[in-house]
Amino acid sequence: IAMGSSADRSGRPNSDPLWLPALLALAASLAVPFFLIDLPPVLDYPNHLARYVVLAHPDDPVLSQMYAPRWGILPNIGMDAFAAILLKFSDPHVGGRVLLALSLFAPVAGVIAYSRVVFGRFTYWSLASGLVAWNAIFFLGFMNFLLSVGLAFGAAALWIALDRRGRRLSAAASAAVAIGVTFFCHIFGVLLAALLIGSYELSRLFTLRKAGKLAPGEVVRTFLLIALALAPSLALYLASPLAGESTPGTWDAAQKAFVIFAPFTVYSTILTVITGAAFFMLLVLIWREVVFAQGAALALAALAVVFLLAPSTIKGGTFVEGRLALMFVLLVFAGIQPSFTRRQAQVAGVIVAALILVRTGHVAAAWIDHRQDVADVRSAIAGVTPGSRVLVARGHPGHQTRDVLPQERALPGMYRLDGHLG
């Protein structure tokens, strides 16, 4: 049986009655760490939060002497726009954690929405994406990127849902708006949405061709609709500073082999390796019996090729391989459906649930420990009056992570996480 649900006699999907409680349990468990500390050990988060405060209070008598907001067509300001509104009415640390939690939940929510549309039912396999909710990209603080990934899955789900109702023009128009919004979060989200929609449409055309029903006019209409969906984002990109030339980073095979574990990376090397090994072993065991969503196999293959070819940095974006690895793993949870016996489904469910709980417990414990570092910084700056000139310095380069203690100060083998705390 599939890890999903059955259908009633009318053909409408019936979700397992335990699916919603499982979803709520997943959401509740992932949310727990955010209640334990007001400034989590996430690399870029203190930097983001400081900027959010400035944007939300442009008339502050002290901050306005140092900073002035300058909005523009930029593909990484989605969270900033939300924050500029939210932090006008909330405490910075409360609103900031809400936004940080949004970046954690957005990819999982996108996976669930996409899976629901392509398979016609809610599945437990999509909930298993909670296994990679805590990942290297989150701990590095790439909040806009994570939000864009969730939006990309949502945009593709919207396209597919409307297409299956025969509303192809509405699908293109709606996707154009959704992908345009995604652009303002991160350009990678636009590329992911384009990949998901393009793969779905190519697969649909191939199916028509195989059945002998493909007409040249259908091919033309399909590509015109895709162009319509992507045109606004392309125009925004060309109008943004990102369109300028840049030198890509280096290509490192050894680094790629290591970064494969980025979707599973937490503060502990052992827990990272265990989670990654469990995922890859499970993937090998189920691969021959999975059902692919239309176009998902093509999208996974494309992501794998791009991962192998991509440099470490592109147009100022860092940890490119880690971002691609995360998108690949999320698509595994969104675009395939394993076939298990009931016993196999129960065993797999218990293992995945246990790993999610252990990983979340590990993060919670690390965040509690980090409260001491935050307290030390606040004690050091307690005598600094607002508006004073200060020099922020750090004693360790970010890439030096060996033997770092306490462990929440670094991602093992990747990068220190305390560089923006000052």
C-alpha cells in the first residue's frame, strides 16, 4: 500500500484520519526550539534581525543617523518586506523568531502542498520532509532562500492544479504572479519553479506524443504559456543589479561529496551522518517501487546534473551545492510516492518520526546552551550607550570549525555560526 490514503466511490481522495494529527505533531515539535531562546545560533540571523529593525523603524532618532532604507528590485528582500511591517507592531525578538520559523516551515509546507496536488491526496511521505527541516542552509541563516523554495513548490502546485482543471491560461497567469513574488525572495526559487513547471509540461507533451495525440499547435501553446509565466520574473531579473556579470566560484569534487549531507546537517557530526545514511539507505531500498509524479523524475535528474556542474558560488550566492542538495532531497519527498506494505510503512514511519524528534531535541538543547553566549555578549555591551561608535571583531575565521566548543557555535566541517553575534 502507498503511504498515503485511499479514495471513496466518488473518486474523491480520503486522507488517513491520522494524517492531520501527524501534521500537527510535526509542526508542534519543530516549533519547540523557538520558544527556548530569543536569539538562536543561526549564522546570518543576528545580521538579518538588525536590518529588519532598521527597516521597521526608519525614523528612529539614533538609527536614522546611521542608516537609510533603500528599496529596489532585488531578488533577496522578501523577508525584509515582511519584517518591515511585522516589526512595527511586535517585539524584535518575537517578530524575528516568527520570520525565522517561517523560513524553517516554508519548504516543508511547499513539499506537502506540491505532493497533495500531484498525487491527489495527502501523504505521510510528504510529512517525512520534516526530517530535513533542520539543515545546513537553515543554520547558515539563508532565510530568503528557504522562503523562496517553499513558494516555488507552491507555484508549481498551483500551475498543475489549474492545468488539470483545464484552466491553462489561468495556470500561466497565476504562476506568473506567484513566481514574481518568489523572485523577490531568491532567484533560486524562480529557477526551481521553472524547473518543476517545465518538467511537468515536457512530461505531459511526451505522454501525448507516445499516445499519438501530440499536435504542433499544442507544443507552441505550451511554450508560450511557460514563457508567459516566467516573463515577469525575467524582466525583474534584467532590471536588477544581479543581471551584471560576476565571476563564479571554484569547482571542488571533494566539497561536493561532503555537501551531499548538507540537507541533514545539524550541530552534531554523528547525528548528521546517521540521518543522511538512513535517508540514502531508505532511498535505495524503495527506489524500484516508487511512483513518480509527472515530471518529477526529469526534475530530479536535472537537479543532480546541475549539482555536479555548479561552482561553489554564483553571483555572490554562497554554498550553492548545499542549496541544490537541499532542493533535491525536498523534491524526493514531494515528487515521489513509495509503495510499502503496512508493516514496512509502520517501521519506516517510526524510524523517521524518531529521527525528527531526536534531531529537534538536539537543536533545542543546543539553543538552550547558546543562551550563555548571548548573555555574555549582552553583558559586554551593557555599558554602551545608543549612538556610540563601536568596533565589532571576531577571533576566528568562519571556515575554521575544528574542535569548536560548545558545538552550537559551528556546523561541523562547514562554517562557524557565531560570526554575526556581535
